[in-house]
Amino acid sequence: YRYHRAVHRECAIGCGNLAQIQGKLFDLKDSTDAPLFMPNPIQIHITMAITPTPLTSNSAFMARYMALEQPADKIQVTYVYMHPGNDNLAHYCGKTKVVDFVPKHPDDLPVWESGLLTNHNEEILLRPVRLYKDPFRGGNNRLVLCETLDSDMKPQTYNHRHSCLEAMDAASGQHPWFGFEQEYMLLDGNDRQRPLGWPVNGYPEPRSAPHVMYHGAVGANNQYGRDVMEAHFKACLYAGVNISGENAEAQPSQWEYQVGPCEGIQLGDDLIMSRYILLRLAEDLHIGVTFNPKPVEGWPGNGGHTNFSTEAMRREGGVEEINRAIEALSKRH
């Protein structure tokens, strides 16, 4: 061939065959109006117009395999735990172990290594502390919340559950109850800086507009992501999390659910598991979730409101005990 040069062409092909493509290439002219001779077909580089693989879960595909019979002596137990990551914030993690029995208590399950190391190259161990039914795999499969330990079986520095349990045990005679209101915002699966359904490079109608009402609202113009909220509600009920309510919050794509009342350490355990279930469930729809206290400047933040009482506060005339506690707290807060 007289011309031996690299020619780059992108061909968007709806239908046709190689002969049609070759014909198009023979019609092309180079800068000297000389014919562009067809190279060996093997050397042609064609960019096909291909639809990207969807990142959402394929329910029909998964149903085929989730319907397979699971041996009675093969139980999947997902160890759920939190890791500080590289930013010292809570990262929700899980890994699954197969055991040959249905666990009835967290102590039935062994301590397991996380597969991760601390910054000092020490192994992170996982000790089961509370069992839940698995809403993702169903059957006898389980989720188990774990606390993190070092190789000497001592709590990791970020394992605040350990010290919280000590405090709850010390106050167990007062039967402390807690309730927690967890707000969260759903995020676009491809743009994690943009709330789900919000305009690109824009904002929803302001909350101050006379006709706008987002809190508790229904309607396609008011809230987005209700599927996530409804599925999370049912998944928590199935798992055994003491979830007690939900509502749409003060801006589109923002929701709230309530956990409790729970006594002592159960509130913390149920709250962490409820967050894990929410993150894991939204993953199926390729939707992000943030608990960030201020995800969008100028708009309401995500709150985490705690409700508390002791047995004495819940009795008739308990307001006096409440006032006494407020007075004691006022000296340090």
C-alpha cells in the first residue's frame, strides 16, 4: 500500500456488517485527496456503541440463585462491624462465614479475623455480640453485630461499644431506656455529591415557597426514594431491629426512622445494625446514603435525636426525677 498511516475513526454501528463498514472506509479521502486504501480487516479498531452494564441489582438473575435449596447444615452468618478507614469515620463492613448449625446466641459463634490490619499492622478481630435474622438471604441465615478487638483480645481504640456497655451495666438498676431518631439523605448513585432526584446543578423549590411542604409529604414532586424507606422498614422488622416508625423529612430525598425504646446497650446495637441494613439495601438500587450532619449547605442537616428515661422518670410523678437530672446535667453541659 502507498499509504501507511494510523487512521482513527469511531463508528457508531446500529446494524450492518463488516463489508458495509469497509465500503464506508474506501469512500474516505485523506488530505491529498488520494484514496485511503483498506488495511487488513484485523487491524481495524471500531468503537461499538454499547449500553453500560447497569449497577443496580438484577432481581431476575438473583432470584434464580436465591431459590436454590440451601443445605440444612450450611448456615451463612454475616459478621457486621465498623472500621475507621483512613478518615477516622465510621465505615460499615461485613463478611460472611458458613457454619454447620443455626446460632441461637452470639456466643455460639467464634471470634473471626476481619482480614484488615490497623495502622500498626495489628490484626483486627471480630467478636459477635448480637444476632439478627438476615433480611437479604432469609431462611436460617443470620447477621451478627461484632465488636472489634486487637490480637490480645482487648478492644480497639475506636471500639466505643466496650466502654458504653460498662456504663450501661453500671446503670442497669435504673433500667435506662433510649430512643433514637435517625435522619438520612439518599444520594444519586453516579454523583454522590447530589441528593437523589435533585436537579443537576440546581436545587428543589425552597422550603419557604407558599405551596411547598416536604416534611411528611407524599407525591412525586415532594419526595424521592420511598422504595428505599419502605424496604428498609420491613427489613429491620424482619431482622429483629426494634424500629418503631418512619417519616419523610424536611427536604426531598431526606427521610427519618426511629429505633427504640430499647434498654441499655441494645439501642446502640440496633441502631448500628439498622444503618448497615439501610446501606446494604440501597446498594441494590445503586443509591447512596449519607448520615452527614450537613450534606447540602443552606438546607436542613441530618439530625440524630436521642430520647432517654430511667425507671424513676417513667413512674407517676417522674417529672421531679427529670428535673433533678436536668439540674445535674446543667453543671457540665
